[in-house]
Amino acid sequence: MFSLHEPPLFTRLRDARRVLVAGAGGGFDVYAGLPLALALRSAGKEVHLANLSFADLYGLPSEFWLQPDVAAVEPQVPAHGDYFPERTLARWLDRHDLPATVYAFPRTGVAPLRDAYRALVDHLGGVDAVVLVDGGTDILMRGDEHGLGTPEEDMASLAAVQGLDDVPQRLVACLGFGVDTYHGVNHSLALENLAALDREGAYLGAFSLPRDSTEGALYLEAVADAQACTPGHPSIVNGSVAAAVRGDFGDVRFTERTRNSELFVNPLMAVYFCVDAVGLARRNLYLDRLADTVLMRQISTRIEEFRDGLPVLRQPRAFPH
């Protein structure tokens, strides 16, 4: 039973002792999970961070690998170049005397990623909950929308976590409503999908990230640190969310990467939209086709094949207000 005074996501996690918060879509998605991790840790829970990684993990020394597809990224881990979100976050955590290991998964198909999650869960001594965090909302797309954003990594993560039957709570939190517009996502359809999930009891409501909270302040600091450490490729998603948390609005400039786009930073970007992961997976129209994939390109091919077979796609709809 939920109550107005507590967001349903935290109600579902109330009895969890050990929680894994994992970035679903790669890149800097793990940063979108940082405020949740901090809030859960302050509630007395043991919290671990993980991310589907875009970094060159296979160049890491053997001592940093738990299993073939799970790396334990610590502050001192070596790397080539400055693009390594997991190490950047690990170093920031270490400077704040917080647990400073960020686990990283290579970009693989669903089958090895599921095995990697199971190996990590075993390494941690079991977990009571996995919270997948998406920077943006394209993980909510079910497959028949006109635009899906960048679904491969999100769907690999969702399908992998769906298969973790021994984990009691499997949840999804999206932060950055609106940012996927630039990848073709229509957010009226995202809201329609949330409404359908609500009818099935899988929508867990929404709540904002306050600037004046401890979690909000630390998130802003961590994002600024990541931008400084990765000047050539800062996160547009987290940069947009951070701007929204600060109260900025409209076409906000924080990186040259957006110089040819007009941004619409607004308070909705600082809102977490939360759903049950198993319910979300059940509503996806093609996720079952991905279960045995080994490579990320196989996921791309099977999504394309599925969409080629659809008689019609749900067309974009203007938000009427």
C-alpha cells in the first residue's frame, strides 16, 4: 500500500538492505542514479553503483575484472584518454569518503549481460533490489512508436534485469524528461505509455530532485566535476538535468556539443518517473526477441526486423498544453 507522504519507489525499497543502482543506457547514466544512491545510503542501506559502459574496458588490467563481463572500476584504475565516466565518478566518490567502486559492464548482448549481472549480484553477497536508471525516458518506449531514441543499451539492461528472478525488487527510474526529443522520442507517447503502465499497476509515480537537498547539491557538484574531467564529451543529459535542478530554463548553453540544437531546459527534466521493471518489460513488444543475443549489433538488427514487420507505427502527437 502506497501513501502520499512517501514516493512509491522508496516504499518498494523500504525493506531492502542491499541495493544495486545501475545506469541502463551507458555513458553517464550512472550519474542520474547518484541522487537515489545517496538517499538510500542515508536511509541506512548498503548501496552499490554500476553502469553499462562506453569506455574501453577490455584494456583494463586483469585484477580489475570480477568476471569476463564485469569490471570493478576503482579510483586508481588506469585508462587511455579522459572519457571514463565510471572512473571519474569513482574518483569523485573517493574524495567524498564514499564507497568508491563503480562496477562496469561492457556493451554486449542480453545473454552475457544477464550473466554479468548475476555474477555481480553473487559478488555482492546478493541484493534485495536493482534500480535501473535511464538518463532520459526512451527506456519507456514499447517498440511501436515512431521514434525509439537509442534503445539498444536500455533494452539490453532491461532484458538482463528482467531475468534476475531471485532479486525481489526490480525497478526503473527515468531522469531527464524531454532530453530524448533530440533522438526522435515523442514525449506525448511516453506519457501515454506511463498511463498504460499505471492501469496495470506498474507505474510508481514521480518526484523531483530538489536543488536545496543534500542529494541535489552533491549531484550538481558531481556533474560539474564530470564536465571538467571530460571536456571533450560532457554529458548532455546530465548537463540538462543539472541546469533544470539549478532553476535554469529554455535554451541553456553548457557545452559546444549542443551548439546546433535549441534546448528546452525546464523543471520536468529534474523529475524522476518510476516504474516496475518487470511490468515495463512485459509491455515491451519485442524484448523477448533479444533474450539470446550475444552482441549489441544483434540487438540493433532484431529491433529493426521487428519494426519492419509492423503494419503501422504510433505517430508523434503534439503535447496539447
